Amino acid sequence: MNRTRRGGPTPRPAPRHTKGWAIAAGLVAAAVGVAAGELLAAILSPSLSPVSAVGSAVIDAVPGPVKDAAIALFGTADKAALLTGMALIIALAAVAAGWLELRRPPAGSLILGAFGAAGLVAVLSRPQGGLLAVLPPVAAGVVAVLILRALAARVRQLADARTPEAVGAGRRAVLAAVGGGAAVALLGTALSAVARGGQAGVLALRDAVRLPVPARAAAPVPAGAELAVQGLPPLVTPAADFYRIDTALSVPVIDPDKWRLRVTGMVDREVELTFADLLAKPLQESYVTLACVSNEVGGNLIGNARWLGWPVRELLAQAGIRPGADMVLSTSRDGWSASTPLEALTDNRDALLAVGMNGNPLPLEHGFPVRLVVPGLYGYVSATKWVTELRVTRFADETAYWTERGWGERGPVKLSSRIDVPGRNPVSAGTVTVAGVAWAQHTGISAVQVRVDDGEWQDAQLAPGISADTWRQYSLPVELTPGGHDLSVRAVDANGTRQAEEKRPVLPDGATGLHTIRVTAR
Ligand SMILES: Nc1nc2c(c(=O)[nH]1)N[C@H]1C(S)=C(S)[C@@H](COP(=O)(O)O)O[C@H]1N2
Ligand SMILES: [Mo]
């Protein structure tokens, strides 16, 4: 179709030429955008994909009868049909975008940008949504628009070419740009397929893991531990809602059959443990509330789960600890490390080498196949995910990832409490329920008090706790007159120590201060 007439005087190139290139530009721009979003998602997290988020949002949004009709029509190929349909829609929009970007800029950019925005909305509507989840669709939209503009500029140059030389040069420039873009899209798609393939493989291995029945079951959840207050987070946090904090840009993907844990350092004999070895041990289950040192007062970097694992002290006993050691440096597959006081791993608190979370193998994001869970310590000094080595050593000799960066050497969780309800403003004046959680892991909570403005501290109803290692819910009805009010909460631990009122930042060893919220009663 690209006949070049060399030698003769060439009039304006036929618009058909540029139309074809404009359409190709739109398709390539969309393809590079989608590839960029998928690749970023594959790197960031196994449970993120803008394309599948859009697909899932479509599935959720489609009315039941349409869903039934689609299943009747396509049977088990319904998901493939949906993806094909989405690809067709994106391709049609890309064709239109390429064409319009040439004729009526920036209409084409707007179309591709709108697709990025749709991906963003879809991702935000998924339960796995989090801050990380927004990056891939945003990247997809931005990349697609930038590529489209760059390609359209070259196509426009070609359209404006007046001499045969200019037409030839313009065509070569467009061909190089469009071809280069297509190659980048293919490469990005291939790379994300490889990354996904590795994750899919390990996800399948994870699904195949059969966790043993615990030799010691978790303490039962006492009746009434979960208060029937609307808006209060569940007592046990579902894995999908559990906060995730780590330095891993891409989630380590570990084949459990190849996983090894080595115990080294100041030990009588080094020990190496396989996943099968670990599953064969008498495992025990316990509820532990995990908290991040970066959790601000009132923040949500805290969650409570039922962990299945083998007490770390059993493993350390097998290795035999030499005198003088006071710390265990645990290292993850991706090189992160935590320094945990030896006694927290050997005392009776049941620090676990955990393989299960709420009855399932650990999610990839939460450390599959094995992580540490130590009641009473912030995650940065204890909760190593994807753990591969425990080195028995001394605080005087070695440091860990965050302690090298100015965070406290020991990281006991600070006694704290949070108001979750009322979560919305304004509230109706009159009787208002104030409710939330309080925690002092490994010590336990003995009382929670609530205050309205500068009034008296009133004892809240404290729900029974699962154990000293878990948070406890509280609630208290208070009377609010119309107008603005400050609601505050404070907790008292099992030793009678009252929560510190002094405001201190999260650095270096955890925030203190009282959680106070401002509500308006109408
Ligand atoms: N390998 C690894 N493990 C890690 C971290 C990390 O960055 N890398 N972060 C720690 C921190 S700071 C916290 S608060 C907990 C969070 O665990 P979660 O993501 O399962 O909630 O994991 C800990 N374990
Ligand atoms: Mo953390």
C-alpha cells in the first residue's frame, strides 16, 4: 500500500497513508499502555492486574440475567469471551483514538486517558485495592497517552510532508516509531507473562499445600469477644484486608519444595529445615495481633490473625544456643532482616515459625511459605516474611534493616487504643456509641476509657479478649448534645499502666498519644 514514487514530483501524500498510520499509532499506544500496566502489576503484587480488575468489575456490574446468558452462550469459555470482548473494545477505542488524535487532538489522548481512569476505578472497587493497586492503571493511562502523542506527532509530520524526500523520511520515522512501540509492547507483555507464570506456578503450589491439623489448637474465641457494633472492624482480620508492609518491590516467589531455613551463628550445630520438615512438626495455632511501628495513633497498620506454626524456641533448642548470644537476626529471601531479642523467641510467648494464616497457607504477600510471628513486638524487629535464615548473634555485633536506619533496637509494641466508631460525620445528637480496639500484646488490656470533650473518663464495656496477644474491642454509649465534640480513648494494660498521653512520633520506636476524633452531632 505504500507505493513510493521516486523521481517524479509528488503531490501531498494521500490521506489514506496517514490514516493507516494514525490507526496503527492508536493501537500501538494502547498496547504499550496495557503492557506497562500489566508488567508493573506483575512486579508489584501477585493479586494485582488492571485488566483482570476491569474484568472482575464488569462481571460484578453485569446484571444476573446477562451473566446467565453469557454462561449459557460461552459455557466455561465465558472468561475467555469476556477478555476477548474487552480486547476488542480496547482495540476499537484505540483505532478511534489514533484517528482522532491526528484529526482533532487531543481527543485521542482523552479516549486513552479515559481507559486508564476506568482501570483505576475498577482497581479501587476491588477488595485487594490499596495504595499499590492504583499505580498500574495510572501508569497504563499515562504511558498510552504519551506514546500516542509521540506517534501522532510523527504521523502529522508525514501528513505535512510536501517533498518526496520529506515523505520518505517521514514514513521511515513513523515506521521506526510504530514498529519500536509494537516491539516494546510485545516485550512488556512477554515479561509480565513470565512474571505471572512464576507467580501462577507458586500460587498453584500454595493451593496444593495441605496444612496439618494443629497439635495444639488456638485458644477459642470467647463468646462476646466480637461486639455487635456496626462499623467496628472484624475481630479477626481477613487476609485480604490485612495491612501489608514490606520493602519488597516485587513479592518474592518461593517454591515451598525448594525453601530452606538455616539456623546459623552462635549455635552448637547448624540446622537446616525444609518445608516438609516443618509441616511434620507438632504445629500450634494462636491468635496474634500484628502491628507496624509506623502505625500512627489511630492508624490502621494493625491486624489480628490466627497463625499456625511451630514455636521458634523448639528449632533454636535443636540448634543449641551458645552462651553470650542475645539476638536472632532473621533474613528474608530478598535480603531484608530483623533483629529480635533472643528471649522473645525462647520464652513462653510462643513466637512462631508460621505457615498458616486464618486456616490457609500464608498469602504470597504475607510471607509464603514461612514467616515469623512474635507476639508483643512490632513487625520490623520480628515478623520476617519469606524467612530463610535465623542467625543467633549479639546486638553488639550485628544490626538489621531498620535498626541501621535509625529505628529502635528493641521494638516492644506500645499500649494503644483506637476509635473506629463513629466512623462517619455527622452523627445524630443523643446517645452515640463509641467503639474500637485496644491492644497491649503479650501484656494484655485491663480497661478502656472514653472521654467526651473535657469531661470525666468513663469506663467502656470491654469485650473479652482471645488472649493477651490480641487486641480487644470496647464500646460505650455516650450522650452528645448538638454541636462539635472531641471523643478520646485511653487504655490501661494488665499491669495497671495507663496509655501514655504524651504525643510522640512513630520514629524511633512507635507513636504515643491518645486517639481523639472530632465529631459533629446534629
Ligand atoms: N521480608 C520482609 N519481612 C517483613 C518486612 C519486610 O520489609 N520484608 N516488613 C516487616 C514489617 S515493618 C511489618 S510491620 C510486618 C508486616 O507484615 P504484613 O505485611 O504481613 O502485615 O512485616 C515485617 N516483615
Ligand atoms: Mo512495620
